Amino acid sequence: MARIVIAERVASEGLALLSGAGHELLDLSGATPEALREALATADALVVRSQVRVDAALIAAALHLRVIGRAGVGTDNIDGSAAAAREITVVNAPSGNTIAAAEHTMALLLGIARNIAPADRSMRDGAWERKALQGFELSGKSIGIVGFGRVGRAVATRAAAFGMIALAHDPVVGAAEITAAGVTPLTLNELLARADVVTLHAPAARGAAPLIGAREIALMHRNAVLINVARGALVEEAALAAALASGAIAGAAIDVFTSEPPVGSPLLSAPHTLLTPHLGASTAEAQVAVAVEMAERMILALSETRG
């Protein structure tokens, strides 16, 4: 039996799998950092989502830790090098929120294309601004997908249903594989220059410069829209805010931020934006799926690292 510290709220279906496998669960969701460090001194495993940062100091305090599980895609908030140095297995849930993230991408795209948020505010203020809130159609527009993994492919499928022309850039996925999916492979610079909509679905390397900064935004045309439902670190927020203020690009829909909550972010006051509080995976179905997928992987990892 392993002692597993649950540091953030995780769907009960995942927790039931862990306890059903005979493991002891200690729920510390919402606990102070001090309480978490104290509990980790005797823990075999740790479960997190997005808010708790599992840095080298936290890992050093967990003397018996064997497995870290993240109920979500990626492991950005876990210091992989520190974990590897201690031979701690890190597991996640790479496919559980694919549909939720793809659907939220399309929701943001439709919202900004048809001015949904400003139209709602205007109506509630007693106005009727049909001409001022004219939008644009998705049909016939090109969508540039940066990162052609599970979510990127799901977005391409949904965009095609709207009659959009899909372009993609991915340094790992080969051009032949992208082409086989009915999508045109391009370099990042080519994609930025051609796409009417640029949507990000790539990982963010720890400590790396933003993928989309002032230079990359300058390659986009004035009617282009940027969407980010992946990682806040992919976008240089000050450069994006400046481009929106100057009219260098037409708009941006952002779900993830460099710091969350994004207190003081220039995007909060930037024009032509649609902002949501990291809702990409926030569906009831996705929360269950990532919890179950992570739990299954954690159970396997614990059994392989026993003793």
C-alpha cells in the first residue's frame, strides 16, 4: 500500500481507482505549502493538477516519493530534472482533455469572430449596436495550427466542419503525417504569414523564450486573430497587447497566461480580446477523464517501483 498525497482537487472517479487499488489517500487540496511539505515527508506519491508547483525544493522534502501524477496534459509545473535525479516517475493524462480543449478553442474562435462578449455587454447596457459589432465568417478562412498533437488534430477536424482551410506547424510531427490528415504542413514563419487564425497547441519548454513574441506577431497580417488554449508561456503578453493596441493584428482569444491569475497582465486592458480563466479542460467529462487516466498510470507506476 502506498501513501498518496492529493494536493489539488481531482475528480472522485480517479481517487476511487487509487483507493480501490489499496492505497491510502491523504487529501490536502487547499492546504498551505508548509502542510504539504510536512505530509510529503512520508508520502510515496503526489497528485497535482495545475496550480501546485512541484519544484526541486518540494521534491527534496519528499524523502520517500516514488511517483508524481498530474491530472492533466503535460508536466509543466513539475521539475522533471529534479524528479529524474531522484528516480521519481512522473505520469500525466495526455488524452483526457483533448475534446474539451478543442471545443474551447472553437468556442473562443466563434466568440471573437462574432463579437459575442462585447455584444452581450452592449445589450445589457441597453444598446443595439448591430453595425458596430459586425463580425467575420469562418468558412473559407485559413486556420494555422501550431502543434499538431491530439488537440491540434481535433481542432483541425472541427475547423474543417466550418469550411476552414487547415495549415499546421509541428517540429516533431512529420510533413507526411500532417498531409495525410488533410492539412498543409508549413514552417512557423510561413504559417504566421498565411493564416487568418493562428491557434497554439504546443508544449512550453521550461525557461524557453515565448514561441510568439514581437517578431512572430509582426509576420501576421492585420486581420489575423491569435488563440492560445495551450500554455501561457508560449506568448509574450506585452508584445501581444502592444500589437492589439496598434491594430497590428485584429484580435486575440486567450485562455492561459504567464501567471495565473494574471494580475497586472497587459492583456487585461488590451483591446479586441476575449479572455477566459484557463477553462480549456474545464468540463465535467474532461475532469473525470484526466483523473481516471492519471490514476491508472499512477497505479501501474507504483506497482513497478514497489520496493
